[in-house]
Amino acid sequence: MSHSIHNTRTITVKILLRLLQQKGSLASELSIASSLDEQDKRLAHELCYGVCRWYFLLEYQLIGLVDKPLKNKDKDIHLLLLLGLYQLQFTRVAAHAAINETVDAAMPFRKPWAKKLINGVLRSFQRQQNTVDGSVGPHTSASHENNNTDSDEGNVGNSARLSAENINDIIPSAHKIAHPQWLQEMIVKAWPTQSKAIFAANNQHPPFTLRVNQQHYLAGDYQALLSDEETTTTPYSKVGLTLSNAVDVKQLPGFAQGHSSVQDEAAQLAATLLQLAPNQRVLDACCAPGGKTCHIGEQQPNLAALVGLDLEQRRLVRVDDNLQRVQVNAQIICGDGTQPDDWWDGQLFDRILLDAPCSATGVIRRHPDIKLLRQVQDIDAAAELQLQLLHALWPLLAEEGVLVYATCSILPHENTHVIERFIANHHNVKHDIINAEWGITQPYGRQLLPQIKGHDGFYYARLIKQ
């Protein structure tokens, strides 16, 4: 029995507990796993992301496996059960190892009764997996047998036993979607014919896409340097390459020198939409972590000024690191986009990119904890903040200047509806129709929906000041 394996699962549960208590995002809470070695750290990462991705499916399955719900004070054991169910279905961990190591991971929580419960539930689920279709529903309660034997960890891999496609055949539709009910309803209402594909894309692992720095290489030339990796050019971004498998960025040619950056194809479209030209003054509002700021500087190195703005100083550290790596010069300001009088020097901008804070419903596959962290009321709150930012930043734009509004949301309430409300309150706004091969035409702007093995969900609108 490996102590580190038990410790990994225990730490995973502690991370998930903090997440459910709204203590932070998954990305921030994963720092708790920093004490683990690299292999165990990867396992903790896989388990945390996997449980979040399939949380609502796992919850449904657990209802059918216990006689009565666990008390709230036993949320740690509840999460261990979800962790075990996830391993049995979606990882290459050997089934006996997944069960036994999850049972032993209960020891640090000082609830000896839980070992028998976990063992019985997981073994009951394992037996049902071996029946005709493997489905588990709310009327198949498990007996809590105890048959715990020591075992070694099996192999862990990204490939799942079940994929988002074949799980559709064995789980009732409301639960296989693995999204909170309110979000299911919003997505179906907004995209009735595309909703099934959106749910499937959201439940996949995201693709690994690069933005090639055109100051060093054309995309095709850089692709030739990746001869050991299977790559494809992105269909809409001229500087994008998607690798068949994620790799350590340190293995990428010239990465440390800024020759490429990791960025989804949808996000790569922002710089082109700004219609950049030499000697312009450009503001990237809400710029962290800095990918779009870097791309703006790469695409047009002869700007009069490039300013990156963000509300949080800690996030600007990463922006500065990214700018230094790709060798782009920009002025970085910590400030509130809704309060420009506190930081603006009075010089107008020719271009403004407002990548507004949003629900991030277009990037759920990259941040599956969104399913647990977002609430229905957050959508209205985001839309109001987005409108405030537009109102505050519009006076900073020069006449005939261009403002590109972007979100990584797929909900019209945060996108075309926000632009509609903004235009209704300003006489000097021209909606500049985006003619493109990508996305879906909206009353205002264009919407990209997440694609399996393709781009994330993203929204863009372009406005001209008259």
C-alpha cells in the first residue's frame, strides 16, 4: 500500500471541499497539492478536474448506491465516494486499486465507519458495471460489504474508460449531460439545435493549441519544427496550431524565447478584429493573463502605445512575465475599468479591447469547476458589470476608433443583449458587422460555440465611435 497514493486522494478531497465551500477556484486551490511529487501531483490534478467535470453525473449515480444521503458534516466521505466512482469509469486506474486506495484514503478523516461504506458502495457499482449496460439509477441501493485488500496503484492516463460520447447510451439524458439544471436550461433555451453538441464539447478534455509569434515564424514554418508531434493548422486563425496531445511547453522549440504561446484559437481572433495599424494607441482592458496583449504586440509591433489594464495586481505578475517572454513592450496598469478617472492620463485610444469578465460558460471544458461555482444569479451580475465597463471605457475611445467587445461566454444575455442595451443608450455608436467564416451571426456580433477538438466558446462584437 502506497502512503503517497492515499495522501493524493486525501488531498484531492480537501481541494474539492474548499471548492464547494466557495474558497476559491480549482486552479487556485490546486496549490494544496504542491507538496506531492510530480506523478502524484498529476494524479491529483486529473482527479480534481475529472470529479468536477462529471460531478452531476456522479451525484446521480451515488443516489442509487446508498440507502440514505450522507450528512453534511460527512461531505468529505461523500466526495471520496464520488472520487471512487470517477476512477472506476473514467481513468485507467485498475478497478481493485481504485476501490482499495479510496477506502484507505478515508483514514485521515478519522471516520472508521466510512471504510466499510466506501468499499460496499464502490464494489456494488463495480458489479453493476459488469451487467448488461452498466447503468446505475436511483433504485439500485448497494449492500455495504467489507472486502478490503491492500493493493498497488494502477496506471493513470488521460484516456477515459467511458467517453462523453459512449456514456450517452447508458445514462438517462438529464444526468449524462453533467451540468447543473439551471445551466442546462439556459443553454437549451439559447441554442436549442446546438445544445447537445455544446454539452458533449463541454465534457471533453480541451485541445492543446498554440499561437505562433509571427515576429519569428509563419505557422507553417513553426509546424515543421514540431515534426515529432502531430499538428494541424487552425481553420480560422492564421497563427494557430493544434497538437494532438498536450506537451510540456519546455519541449516546444523556442518557447522560452517567445516563439509560441499556448492560446485557444477563439481567443486568437481578437487581435485581428481590432484592425491594428502602426502608431495607434491601444488599450487591452481586463488584460490578465496577458495572452491577447502579447498577441496585439506581436501582430503590430509599431504601435504608439500598448496599455494593459487589470483590476488585480497579483494577476498582472503573469501578464508581465508573458510580455517579457515574447518581448512585447506594454505599459501595465492596475486599475478598475469602471473607474478610469483613477488611472487614465486623458490620452484617447484608437483601439480598445474589452475582454469582459463573464460566466466563462464557453470554456467549461478547461475549467470544469465552473459547473460548481457559478449560480444562476451570477449571469445577471456579469451582464451588469459588462455594461458598466462599456459605459466607462467608451469615452476613452477616439472618434472613428474601434472597440472590440469579447467574452468567453455562450449566453446571449452576456453578449448580444449587452451590446444591444449599450447601443440603445449611446447615439455615437456604429455596430460594425463582422463578416467571417467562423461563428454564428447574432443581432449584434458573432458567437462561437465550443467545438470538440476545435475552438472554445467565445463572443465578439465590434463597435465604431462616430
